[in-house]
Amino acid sequence: MLSGGVHMQRNIWIILLIFILFGCGGLAVSADRMDSTSGHDLYTKVLANNNKYVNQGSSEPDVETNPSALSSMENVPDVCSSSPGSWMDISMPATITCPGYYRISNDYTALNTSETGVTIVSSNVILDGNGHTFFGNDLSETKGVVVQSDSNSTYQGVVIQNFRTNQSWRGIVYAALSGAIYNTTHTGGRVGIQASGDNNQIIGNVVQNQRSGIKILGTNYTVQNNQVYNTTICFDIQGYTLPHFLHHIDRSNLVDGKPIVYYSNQSDFTVQTDTEPAMIIIANCRNVTVQNISVNNSYIGYQFVWDNQIHIENISDARSMYGMVALSVQNGSFSNSSFIGNWDGTDIQDGVNLSFSNISIKNPTLSGLWIYNSTPITITGSSVKDARSDLYPYPIPGIMASGCDKVDIKKSSVSNTSDFGIGISNSSHVILDDVLVTKNGLLSSEWSYFDKAGIAIQNTFDFSVKNSRITHNYDGLFLRNVTIGNISGNTISENQQSGLIANTITNTILYNNIFNNSANVLIDQYSQNNIWNISLTSGTNIVGGPNLGGNFWATPNSTGFSQTHADRGDGICTGSFTLAPGQTDYLPLAVWSHPLTAGFDGNVTQGVPPLSVLFTDTSSGQPTHWNWNFGDGSVSHEQNPVHTYSGIGRYTVTLEVTDSTGRSDIIRKPGFIVTNGGRVSGPNGMIWISSTPSDALVYVDGAYLGVTPLQSVGVPAGIRQVHVTKDGYHDWTGYVQVRQGVFSYVPKVVLWPN
């Protein structure tokens, strides 16, 4: 599969007492970066050089141009054709030093850990493998063929064909211009074909059972009729600029039998495919729609590079290494799409005017949604769940925005990440509104507590967190080196260590929040000029009181300031609450004494099934959670739900309401909803009837009531005719006296076969 490696530089936090930015990946990322031998070197290098790069830090360089790193040439004979127009037979190992036609005459097994079958240090060479095989060792640095350009020379016109490798660390390493690799086969090993340079052709090759299939870095490649099987990184397009991603790639390239779908330099089209593609690559295109496509088990499922006006809807990816990557995309919308089981669900770099709505990301092992150096960004109605891994030694975020401006995340959720739920770093003009972050950071053990927060914001100015629920995380909200902030209308509760960690926060206002944690705020001495309340303002506060002021200070054991200080009569506590020197809430919210009372009504209460009922919450007080039980096994947590009753009977409806302080009340209305079969109606009396066999049709006075067994069916009082019928059996007819307010039992009806 041409699984392009358009992966981007990413700044990740390593947090050892403080957040430290580090990068992960780049324009080209291969699975080699995850080798345990790489350790943190990758991230140290990226920290020093914050630009796009090609796989820095990998223990195995992607594009090898250092002669000393390419092959061991000691005791390897040089060969030079004396008749450039005729074929010269050569034996591996060999070094070709001049132009000509060369034909391999032997199979060869590497004798040392860095041996190369054939090294080419000349232009205008045609090497025919003649079907022979180089046997290497993928745990060492053996290579089949190396075209070895260096800083002083770049070879041209080198063609390699009909060559095979088996278990080689690199099958072919090709650093040349205007050449070709034809009809080669690479089995086992680490990388099949690794090519750099421009105007090359890679045609008709087979790579199987490798970690990486085909890697290219250059411009204007022609890639056709290649087949890749059972590889992790099937096809890796690496590069620094747009031309590195503009090639001639068609659907004749197959990965595990699935075609590569590639478009470049086109406009005004919709991507369509009749079969599941191996991957989608869109480069330098305009006004593109991609919809209703699924990709599975690829390298990068969807790649968008230097595109403008793209519309992505209803796509999915499962278990590709990267679900979706967008690099330098402008004016893009992404909606109603899902990514499951990827390393990264979605990676965005250098984007302009991008929106994400209803994106679902589950079970990523590195990050869910990662955004770098982009503006403006809007994320709405999206979720990241279960971003966790025990394999990789750095924090794993659900949603991460780094180096961004104008980030708006609303009505979205992050839950069950190993480390922080939502991370914001080196950004500005950030809004988090109506988000739910819960159960994040509970699995992390290697890092300090700073990376275990539900929401973590650092090195950021002009930000707000409002109307959100931050609950059951290791830490609720972590702020470091931030200024000009607004934190209001949030419920920050039941977080394991603390509700808020504040390190060097300034000029931030925090009001109308509920803090309900064992330790609500940990704030350092460098945090200054913060305000913990607004002026007393008329309006319903977060705990139902009649005035806005400061925050509600609670603890799970009910010993919080707001829980232990009286209401002075206006929803504000008597006295002020000092968190730390210079940090005082002068108007802490009090428990509002007005009771919470559950109540509800329905727009209809009886009728013929299916009966749709709109339930309306009429509770007094300020409930924030609703638990409905409709009496037929169905429940809801909406405030004003609509429920449809499909059976016949009398149903008890129950509503339990809870407010933000934890108070609750419950109301039950027995027989609130009555459904019946039609003309026979009313709650005057009840009949119960069963039959052998069951599922027989029951009619009362000719009106259908349902099937047996029927229980608690309301019918008018009086003498009623009951008719029971079932296909294949004789009908039964009888009479029953129905009395008002009394259950009338009809003896079990036995139906006899016809």
C-alpha cells in the first residue's frame, strides 16, 4: 500500500515537575521512531530544532546519504565494465564504479552485520539481478543494493531490475536522479525500497512481510503496479515542501489487494471508490469532497497535503497507524467521522480555518486529536475515549493544541486517557466551553502529576474554560504560566488529587464554579493579580442561588467552606474565603436553602400504542441531572425526553432530580401512562389474561388489546366479551365481569390445535 508518511512535527509535553515541550514525528514518520532504542533522543532533537523535518531521531535513518553509514566496502571488489554497451556478469558482493550493463550471477548470504550485496558509485548503470537473491539479516545493517551518492556527487540514470532480497535490513537504498527500480522483490527484513532523489520510477515491485514497504523522498516520482503485503508502514511519502508530495501514483498500486487512491493538482471533484481503498492521498487540490469511505489497517488512512476547501464527511478508519493527517490545509471541514485503534487518531499541522464536528476517536495509543501551529480551529460535538498505552514512555493526550491561535472547543468530551484529557500549549485566544473531561490521568505512573489533569494549559494567554464538567480525573485543571484567563460556570469535582493546580497564573478571573474535591486548589506564590469573584450581580448562580459572586467551595465529606458557612440571605456565605496569601474569594457561594422538589408532566397520558409522550420537567430548585424511568424498562437522562410506549398497559413513571450540590429528590406517579387497544379504554377496571400456548391475540368486545400474557390492561367496568385466537388453534370466547378499581383474573385459556 502506498501509505504516505505525511506526518507532522508535533510538540508533546514531557512533564517532570513542569511541562516541557517536545516533538513527536514530522513530515515523515516511520514506525522506526518507536523503537525502544530511540528513547527520548527524538524529542530532544526536535526541541532544539522546531522546524519540519524528516524522521529526526530514528535509530534507523530514513534517507541515508552518509557513505560510512551505507555499506562496509572493505575487501569488496570494484567492477567496471570495459564494454558499456554489453552485459557484464558480476558476483555479489561487488562495487560498481563506472557506467555500464551489469548482471548478477549468484545468490549471496551476508557474512557480516553491515554487508551490502551491490554498491553503485556511478551514473548510467543498469543492474539486472537476473532473479538472484541477497540474503541478509534484518537485525543488522545488511543491504541488498545501495546507490551511494554523497555530498560531492549525485548519480543519475541508475536502473535496478529483477533483483531479490530476503531478510535484509534494507532491500534497496537508492540515492540518485532520473532512474528506476523495476520488478524487484523483497521479503522479510526491515525496509523494502528506500529511495531519495527526483524523477525516479518505482514500477512492478513486490514487498512483503516487512516493517516498511516503500519509502520515498523527492519529487516527481512515477509509482505504478507495485504490490505490498503484510507491512506496517506500507508506503511512506517523506518531504519538506509541497513538491515532495506531487507524484504520479495510480490505483494499480495495491496493498494487501486494496488500491491506493491518490489525487494531485486537481479541483472540483468528489472522491469515489467502489472498493475499500488501502489509503486516500489528496495533494494540492481545491474544492474536494471525501465522503462515505472506510479505510482499515493501513499506515495513514487519509492524507491531505496543501489542499484548499476540502469537505470530509462520514469517513472512518480502524487500526491504521495514523487515522488522518492534514498538513498545510486551508478552509477544511471534517464531520461525522470516526477513528478507532490508531496510534494517532487525527494529526493536523499548519492548518488555516479548519472545523471538526462530531468526530469520534476511540482507543488511540499515542493521541486522539493533535493540532499544531494552526488557526482558527473549531471542534464541536466530538469525543476522544480510552487514549492509553503502557508501551510508550511519554504522556498521551486526548485532544492537544500546540502553537495555535483562536482555538474553540465546545460540546466535546475526553475520557479515560492515560494522561491529560485536553492539552493547550504555547497558544492564544483559546475557548473551552461545555466540555466534559472525566477519568483522565488515572493510569499514568511514570510522569509527575502535572500531566495527569483533565485539562492542562500552559504558556498560553487569553483563554477561557467555562460551563464544563471536570470530574474524576487525577487532577482536574492544571494551569502553568498562563495569563488573561476566565474560568467560570464549571463543575470541578471528585478529582483524585486536586481540583486546580495553579503555577504562575496571572490576571485570571475565577467565579461561579463548583469546587468539590479533597484538595480544591494548589496555587504557588508566583500566581498574582487573580480575581476569585465578580461584584455581587443579580442572576441564578451555579448552585441555584439568586446572585452571582464567587465560587462554591465544597469537599466530598461536606466540610467545605460553602458547606459549613451560613447563607447571609442572598445566596452568599457569611465571611470571605482565603485560599492562599493574596488569593481570596470575597463572595463565596452558599448552599441555597430553597428546596429541590421533583415534578413532571406529560403532553398525553393515555392512548393507543405506539404512544409518543413528551415528558416535561417541572421541578423546582436548580436540578442539573435527571434520571427518568418510564415503567417499561426504558430510562433517560434528558431534562425533557420524548418516549414511545409500544405495549398495552398502565405504566408508573419515576423522575429523580439532582442539583449541583448533590441534593436530590424523587417523584413517582403510578399508572401515569395508560395504553390500550382502541375503543375499549379507561382505567375503570383491570384484567389479567394468559393462555397456552402464549402469544395469542386478545380482543375485548371486538377491540384488539394485545397478545398473551396480558397484565394490568385497563378496560371499562361491566360484563365484557373476551375473544382469544391463534393461528393453528381453535378460538376461545368467554365473558368476564370487570369491576371498577379491581383486578379481574381470567383463568388461563387453553387453546386446542385445529
